Amino acid sequence: MKTRRGAFSALCFAGVLVVAACGSSTKTASPTTVVAGTPATAAPGGTTAPAGTTAPGGTTAPVGASILNGEIKCTQQYAGKEVHILSPVVDSANDHPIPDYVNAYKPLADCTGVKIVWEGTKSFEQDINVRLEGGNAPDVIDYPQPGLLAGAVAKGYLFPLPADVAAHTTNDFISGWDVYSTVNGKVYGIPGRSNVKSLVWYSPKAFATGGYKIPTTLEEMKTLSDKIVTDKKIPWCIGAASGVATGWVLTDWMEDFMLRINGEKVYDQWVNHQIPFNDPKVKAVADAVGAYVKNPAYLGGDALVKAIATTKFEEGGLPILTGNCYMHRQASFYSTLWPKGTTIAPDGDIWFFYLPSPAGGPKYLLGAGDIYAAGTNKPESFDVLRYTGSVDYQQTILATRKELSPNKNIDTSKITDPFLKAIADLQKNADIFRFDGSDQMPGAVGAGTFWTEITAWVVGGSTNDFLNNVEKSWPKS
């Protein structure tokens, strides 16, 4: 799993929510739990984790009723049973899980009697392997990485979803998400949270003052960048430092441009090593990305190009606020990293535009998120998964956590937050979605040499060395 905790959930909250994707170094910590409907429980170290609270109007569903259009009957059939969910989602301020995720299951608990136990851990990749290999599988596993899920399937640790549950993955989610939940033709997962990566942040006021228009094609974005340079200003600012995960910001650039230059089929071939990492098609992408991230004119000089590797990714876009740069390519979670008091709105201090596709091309969208899978073959596990993938659950998480869902049945008109609604509409209206590529690659590459080699490349290394070294590191099949 990438040591980028936060961005693979829809929108992470700086200093609060920790899940796979925003940068941070790994930290081994014992899982802590939130249990629905029980008193507060002591977490390791003697602190108290807040227990799940009763949702408004939460009364036990009458026997004979049902939820999810009758798919789940309310007969208290799971009374006295627990479903344990292991997740990388944890409150980084105190290492506790976040009660909102448990509270959102209250209608299911009222209906079936099931008790949800949410186990949050900062060392998910280590903990899940220990649990699975030790025969102590969680009932439901919140995977932030499809490659990690596929690896568990290959070892026989996960259970395919029953046909009626799997149908939700196939039918209810934005095209592409079913691919990442499916292994060898069988559906093993239900999509959960999501985030959007194909964004460029900018200052509406600075654009208006400069007379700059939002680019609608990739070609227009290049022309705009050149125009800003002509005006003796700096078009781009980038920060890629993220502890042991330094470089992931740059791999996101590669992934976005791989889609736009070569299309989704070549993207999939690249991710699955059906073409080598040093293929001419990959080199064309590196050259296109290099025209931005290795371009002294675009970054404000050679020193600032080299500073990409040491500038914290959290601070990468801040020069926009001081007028020292005009654009910053970063995912939707970056909305949480602007300083307190920053207005995020079309007429505010900061807003975003979609990183455009080439003229005439489809609307490509790069993103990431979480997929929930079954670690135990129990009816209650499958019903928890069914409910997790429902509009009921995901609309609640959107409202309480401001986190996106890839469920295409979400009613975005009910979203009142203008930024969240704009991102949700962008996600819903994309033509072609693809999951973060490096997160699908073998860990030694996607969370290893791809990060280190692209960082060495951006500060002065050759393109051939970058691509050849990653290719050499790819595990032999």
C-alpha cells in the first residue's frame, strides 16, 4: 500500500483522517476499535475511543420490515453477532477510529441486530497480512489498493461475493470500479469511498487579473503555461516530498498523462506490465510530463525544479496564494490542506479546473479509493458489504464526512457544499475512469522504484535511466 494516507478516500482531512494516499511515513500501531451500540472502549495506552452514537431517529426496525428495497429483511437475524471491519481509516490525532463510519451502519444494525466493530489501524498493510496469514481474518476488509486485494485473492484468503451482492458492484458504480473489484472473472469487492486526482488548482482572481482563461484541452493548457511564462510569471508549483513515499506526486502526473496521451487500453497494459516500463509509449509520456515538471521556465528556475524533491507535498500549492505561481496539479483531498480561512469557490481564493484531455478525446478521470471485501464466508459479512455499497450508506458518509462515493446513483443535487458537489459531478460525468496506476503495480515497483526513480529523474536524471531502472526492478513472473 502506498504510504500516502488520505487521498484514496474521497477527501481526507489534514491532521484528522488518515487512510491510504496522503503522504505520511509508515507507523506501526495496534488496531483500535469503535463498536456500534456499546459503551466507550479503552484503546491501547489507556485512552478511550468514542463509541458509536445513536443516529437521529434510530429505533430498532420492526420485525418483518426491510431495508434496501427489501433486499435485507428486518428479522433481527444477526442478533448477538459481530462483524469486524479492518480499515486504514483512523483519526490521526489520537490513533482512534472514527465513529461516523460505524454510525452510518445504524439502520442495518437496527434491522438485523448485527453489531459492527470497526478496527482502525495505521499499519494496515502489515496488519492485514498478519491477520490473513495467521487464520484470523476480519469479516470485512477495507482495501485502499486493488493490487493488495488481488494478492489476497491469489492466496485464497478472500471470498467472492454472492451473485446478488456482486450485481451491485457491476451495475451501481461508475464504469471501471467493477474492474478493480473483480479477480479472474469473480467479483470480490464493493467500492466504498473515492477521490478525484485529475484536478488543477488555481486562483480565480489571479487568472482574471492576468486575463487567463481556463483551458478546456490539453493543448490549451500547454499554451496557457507558455503565455504565463511570456508574461514573466511562474505557471506551475510542485512539491513531491512525502517521507519514505517521496515521489508519489510525480507518479500521479505520469498516470494522468498516460491516459491522455495513449488512452485507457495502453494505460492498462502499462499497469499490468503487458508493455515494458521503458516502452516508447511510456517514454512519450515521460517526455510530456517532463515538459512540465522538469521545465525551469515553468517552475521558476533550475533551483525550484530540484526543490520539488524536498518541498513537502502539503506545501506544494501554497505559492498560488502569494502570487508566486498560477497552477498546482493535485487531487481533491488537497482542499483540506489550504490554510484556514482560504475560500474555496469559483469566485474565492482558490478553485480548480479539470486537467483536460486532448482535443476531441474522451474525458479521462484518474482517481482512487477503497474497496470492501469479505474475509469470512458469513451471511452477515455479505449483508454488511451489501449495505456498505448502498446509496443509503454512501450518501450518509458523504453528508457526515464529506467523502465522495463512486456510486452513480448518488443524488448529487442534494450536496450543498459547492466544492464537493463540483467534484461529485465531475466524477459522475467522466467518460473513462482509471484507478491510480502505481497502486496496482507490484509493491516493489509502484511503492518502490517508481517513486525513487521518478524523483531522481525530476532533479536531473535522464529519462532513459528512469525508465530502464524501473523496468529492471519489475518482479519476474
